[in-house]
Amino acid sequence: MRYIKDLSDEAIKSLEEIVKEDSRYRSRHRAQAILLSNQGKSVNDLVNIFGYSQRTIYRWFNRFSYDNVNTLHDLGGRGRKPFLSIDKDEEIVKEIIKKSKYL
């Protein structure tokens, strides 16, 4: 089994802050899993706690080992891209709203 051990006090504080204050649940899960691993919980324990696969937990550990706390957040580019952008389409949307017969 693999564990994340010997975290610095600074890293533990950063992880605890993410667990308490981050609005993204995935980041909170990742930080909590690393803290629990530091406390001696096995990967199988983490699988049972969080409901993710072993492979996912190992990926979290690998990303954390690579760049510590910076890698706990989701990577950019996830999700559907918006059809409209505020910069380009703001005026068009305002005109359509003005012309709407429902307002």
C-alpha cells in the first residue's frame, strides 16, 4: 500500500484550509484523502470512505507528489464551453431582450 507520509506543517495547514473552505467538493475530497493517508489510512480505507476507485486515489497521490497542494483543484478545460461570452455577445443579448415581447 502507498501512503503520503511526513507532510510539512505548512502543507497540513494548506490541506486543512482546503477541506474547510474550498467550495469545490472534489478538491475537498482530494485534500481530505491526503490528510487521512498522512494519518495512516490505507488506500482501501480511502476507497471505502470516498467511494472512488483505487486508481483514482493513486492518481491523486501522484499529482500531489508532483506539485503538492497546487494540483488538488480540477484542471482547466473541464465542462461544456459557453455559447455566449460576456465580452463579445453582451450587446446582442441586450438587444434581443429589449425586442422580446414577453417582457
